[in-house]
Amino acid sequence: MKRFFRGGLISLFILLLLFGGITIHTVLQTQTNGRLINYVGIVRGASQRLIKLELSGLPDDGIIAYLDGILLELQGGEATYGLPSPDDSAYQRDLAKLELMWGLVKEEISAYRSGSVDSSRLLALSEDFFEQANHTVFSADAYSARQMRFLLTGCLVMMGVMSLTWIFILWANSKNLLKLEVQNEQLNDLASRDTLTGVYQIGAFKEKAQQLLDSRPEKFAIVYTDFSDFKYINDVFGYDYGDLLLSQYGKILQKGLQEHELCGRVSADNFVLLLHYNDKSEIAARQSAADHEILRFMHTAHDGQMLPTNCGICCVEDVIESLKIDGFLDRANFARKTVKTGNKQNYVYYDESIRSHLREERDIENRMLTALENREFTVFYQPKVELATGKIGCAEALVRWQSRAGTIIPPDRFIPVFERKYMIDRLDQYVYEEVCRWLRSLLDSGRQPLPVSVNVSRLQFYDQNFVDKYVSIRDQYAIPPELLEVEFTESIAFDNSALLLQTVSRLKKAGFSCSIDDFGKGYSSLGLLKNLPIDVLKIDSLFFDEGPDLNKDMALVEGIIDMVKKFDIRTVAEGIESMDQVEYLKRIGCDYVQGYVFYRPMPQADYEALITHGIQA
């Protein structure tokens, strides 16, 4: 670039010098062209004066000598008057005719003086000479005009060359400045992008998205998307494949962007987009096309293994409040979470119902700490019926929130909020202590209670003091260990199987029974049961839904029950709603049934009355 710039400048300056020299020469030449026209005009006028004097009897040889001198110089003779001899064919032709006719005029003057001819011939010849002098003047004038045009053209060219020179200089400098500016923009843009996926980091995304929302008139939507269980990919196929998948997804999302659209990465597998649209349906359609592309990639990359995506969409025009980008992201994320809660539709638009739900969640967030302090949570019990005897064998403790106003808030509304706010461990311990307190009251009154299982969230497994806290509460109320069972979901195993094994071993050592809840809901590993010292396996209700092939589901259930019996693990079938299912489970050797077919969750007083009277299911 520098070599080109230097060479271009040298060439332009040489052209400038060349045209400058030509222009100076032309200017000097033009000055003499005016004298040329004047003297040819003098020849024309002086000749007429000469003839008039001759015809008047007043001959003047001085005029003849004067005209001879001018015509001689015009033909390139001795320079007396500083006249040029233009190299112009038309002018030279007319000048030659004029010179020839001057010779005839002089001969005719001599003849007229000797009396051999009359005045008419001299007069006629002088008129012809005058006419030829006119032609010569016109030729000289035309030559001078051409010279002036050439001079003008030269000046224009020189001005053009000078302009080009300055334009070239300015262009080169501005190009260098622009190049530096572009390089700075590229470096800034590169620094603001996620190194793995190539999309914007969330901070840069928010800044640029807010600028577009403030300045552009288009209809915008914020999209929040992730994979349904990306941890499964990392755990089963490794982090290298997980990173490859995220990188490919980032490329796909970037490729689908139009002008004034953005893509960013929040964290892990969470991506956000700012898209514009004419019709709202376009957003889900575009995102669906991108998701189908990543599914095809997964299908070919790892033996057909595919993981669906979840997508929440918040159209700016659907939001009543005046929000910034953070608010729109929150609402898109909230819509995405409705997919997580079991909605089979992968693309959910934020609307008034979700807005209402969001307000309810915010209300729960504001009230839950006070509710714990005011003991607004109450324990319900759902019996588990022992199939061998038909009697209640034990129960699961479930939490309900009864507000001061008497309203019952179902757990699916407040438990996710407790989990998100990292307060679920406090709620778990609250329920656990309430169970211990109630068991103690039964024991103190001389009644023999049945075992109760309590749920423990995955958050508690990361608390190193978790087992010690539960042992301390149990010992505080002097509850026999066989009356308490700790339930945890199989998903904890995929978070940290080593930690799960260590914690379960400590629980077992402390005398607790342990059970895996919702087995089969996630990505179950039967090999896990070989090493994990659990007592009870709860088979998820999804196996008992009216699916497309119930026979296969039942065959799978039968295989699970048959296998875990060999490990001395008891089985509980959850979500049972018909006696046909009960009879089948009894026939294949399932130990317990929990579901609406026998009992719904009930308040403590109702369950206490039930087991006190020994009512059979």
C-alpha cells in the first residue's frame, strides 16, 4: 500500500509538471496569435488604402514596402514585428494564396502606372485580394481559437490533475484513518465476542441491543434459548463434544442474523437473540429452522443422539411496562422456563398469562422468607400402599403453603422460586423438622408411627454439613432412624455421582433409609444402582401414562423391578391411578404403590386419623 501510494504521487506530480509546461508554452503562443491576427488585418486594410491612393493618382511605395515586410515575415522571413508562423494547414494555404495575389496586385499597379491597363482591372483585383485577406484573418482567428481551447483544456486538465493529486492524498490519508478505525472496531468487536461460539458476550449484547431498541423503528423480539439438558451432553459425551456443539450452534445462530440483529451468549448453553419481524410467527419459524439445523448436526455427529431446545420469545410490543433490555431478557427467560416445566411446545411467547405468573413469582419471592418465619408452610402426607398386604406401609411428606389469608399455594408455584433463590434447603429442613416433631408427638402418645420419607433437593448435597444437620434434628426429637427415609432425584447423580455416593454412604451410616425419586424421568443409569447403597427405588409416573406403546413401558418396568430385587432394593410405583395398574404391579412384584388410585396428599390430621384406625386401602 505504501509503495502504491508513493508511486501514485510521483506519477501525478510528473503529469502536473508536464501539463504545466505545455500550458505555459500555450499561453506564450497565444499572446503572439493576437498580434498575428492584427497584422493580417493590417495587410487587408493597408492594401485597400494603397489601391485608393493609386486610383487617386497618389501612389505610395512606402505602403508597398511596408506590406512586403509584413507578408515576408508571415511566411517565415526576417523577423521585424515578432510575428509567428503557425503550423496550421488552413492558415498556411490562405497565406500562400494571399502572397500570390499580392504579387499580382503589385504587377497590376506597375501596369496601371505605365498606362497599359485601366483602373477597373486593378480595382477588381484589389477586391479579390481583400476577400483573400479576410479568409486569412479568419484562418488565423480559427487557429488562435483552437489554441485558446487547447489552453483552456490544458488548464482544466492541470486543475484536474491537481485535484486528483489532492484527492489522492486525502483519500490515502482517510483510507489509512478509516483502516485504523476499522481495525479498532474489529478489535473491539472481537474483544466483546465469546471465544467459543463467536457470538457477543452478554454485556456487549445488552449494550448493542439497547442501542438498537432506542434507535430503530422495527418491531423487535428478544429470544432466550438453551438445550433441554445440556449437562447430559457434557457428562455422557464429554466436554469437547459439548464445546463443539455450542460452537456449531453459535455459528448457526450467527448465520441466520439479518441487518440490525444480534446474538449473544449468557452462559453455558444459554443464548439470546435480538430479532426484528413483521409478523410474530416469523420469530418461532426462524428459530425452529436454526434448531432443526443443530439437531441435524447432532444426529450426524454422535450416532443419532439429539437434544431438543427450549425457547422463550418476548416481543417488545407485548410488554406493557417501560423496560430496558434486562427486563425484556427476564421475560423471554421466564417464557423459556415454562417450556422446562413440561410444556411440550418448544417455542413460547411471553404474554399476559406469563406476565401474571411472573407477578405471582415476584410476590412469592417477596413473601417466602416471612412465610418461613411465620410457619405458614404445612406438611401433607401421601400414603404408600404395600401391595402384599393392601395396607398403608409408609408415607411421603409433601409441603403446602397456606397463607395468612387461608389460600393454599401449590408446590409447583413456590418450590421453583425457592430453588432459584437458593432457599430450598431451608424449606427442606423446615419440612423435615415438622415431620420429626409430629413423629415425636405420636411416640409420646404411645402410638407407633409409620415411616415417612422426606425430599431433599440437590442443593443440600453440596452442603458439607447436610448429614450432620439432619442427624442433629433427628436426635433432638429422639426419632428412631428406621422411621425416616431421605428421597432425592436421580438427576443429582449427573451433577456429581462421586458426591452423591459419598453423601448416601454417610446417610446410610447415620441410620437413614435412602431412596431415588423420579427414576426414569431423566437419563437413568442402571449401572448407578450397582454402586449406590439405596433402599428404595421410586419408578416415575411417566411409565404409567397412556403412551403410544404401553406394553413396552410395562415390560421396562417389569425388568427394572426384577433387576433391583436382586440388589435388595424395594420398589414404589408413583402416579398410579387405576386398579388395572395396581393388579399388574402386584403381579410383577412391585412392593408399594403411591397414587390417586388409593390416596391423594392429605393434611397431617387426616393422615394421622387414617393410620390410627388402621384403615385398609
